[in-house]
Amino acid sequence: MKNKIHIVGIGPGREDLMTREALEVLEQSDVIVGYPLYLELLEKRFQKKELLSTQMRQEKERCLLCFQKAQKGKRVALICSGDAGIYGMASLMYEIGNDYPQTELVIIPGITAASSGAALLGAPINHDFCVISLSDLLTPWEKIEKRIKAAAEGDFVIVIYNPASHKRKDYLARVCDILLHTIAEERVCGYVENIGRNGTKTTICTLKELRDRNVNMFTTVFIGNSDTYVINGKLVTKRGYQLTMNGQTANGGKH
């Protein structure tokens, strides 16, 4: 009989933004493993569980803890912010899991920052979009830059994760400089800080203004495409529907 580890996306971390399945899995777990901040977000509900953590850049060790506990017959849950399969631990768990054939992995999806942040701003990802992380710990900057250029040329809405850190304070400005070669400086953008947590803040600005904004690793940035507008204070990307108003289409032509 196989051991089982659940890899759980907890969304922004607030309980009412977690799925019922995620909460049930955590309730049934003996051991919950995660980055210290994510364990703190669970607050008091799961404090009686065995809680295990490792620091930043100790992701492999964190995964190994899960397999070691599962081998001892424990019901284990590994938590990730947002969705475990989007810049989360799911793929690393599958890679390490090759050495643990008697352990089954089950992914529990969660709300990622692209969708939770978009909901706060309005509807900015209502058409084709891409998600790009500016963290170069595992991805060379040259590859990140190539992806940014391709997204701009393809007129995608671009969602940026990890836009800055203590060592990467100018990365968002560098991205904006790249985009300004292809995109007009008036292109509408937005960003959300501390999604679903204390101090949540939304901002709408132009690409030119975005270049000089101070953001941190808890900020998610949205760069609109050529069909993104501000409607009643909300960031909206049009799908292309032809609306009618008093017999006239939205662009002034007859219906």
C-alpha cells in the first residue's frame, strides 16, 4: 500500500480564499510542511498539527522532510502559497518522488496571484495572458528577458510575479525599459500588494509610471495589452464583443 503526500495550494493564505478540499486535507493531516511564512498564515486552526519548515532556498530539504514523514506512516501535507503547480513545489516533489516509488503524490489546487490579483483590479486577464517571474535564482536573466520581449511582441497581457527583492530592486524598471521599445508609454498597467492579506493595496498606472514605482516580492504586476482600458476605475481587458447602445455599436457603427 502506497504512502500519500498531498501538495496543497493555500491561495493567498486567508482561510476564506482556500478551497474546501484544501481545508479538509489539512484537517486530516498529521504533519504540515511549509515555508515559515506560509505556516504562519494558517494561524491557529492547525497549530496542534506537527508543523515543519525550512528556510528560503532549502526547498529540496523541505520536500525530503515530506517523504521521510510519509515513510513513517504519517499523513503529510506540503503547503504552497497560491497554486502548488504555479511556481510552487509540485514539480520538485515529482522529481524527488522518483526515489520514493511507494509514495503517491496528490495535488490540491489553489488560487494563484494572477487570478486573485486580477479580481481586485477588475478583469485584466480576461483574454490571452502570460505569467513571468522575475526571480533569477533558477532562471537566467537572459531567458527572462527573451520571454518578456516575446510576450510584448505577441500583445499578451503580462502578469509579473516576484518583481523585486532586496537584491533585485531594479528588475521591474529593467523590464519596463524592455517593454517601452515595443509598447507605448501610456499602456495601462496595475499592481496589487499583499493580495488577500493585511495591507492589501491596488494601484492603476501607465507603463511609464510603473517603471519608477517601488514594489516588493509580495506585489503582483499586471501589464495590459492593446485592448486593456480603465473602466469606472477598474482595469479591464476586452474580449472583442461588439456592444450595442441605442442601436449603435460601441465603436459608433450601426448594429
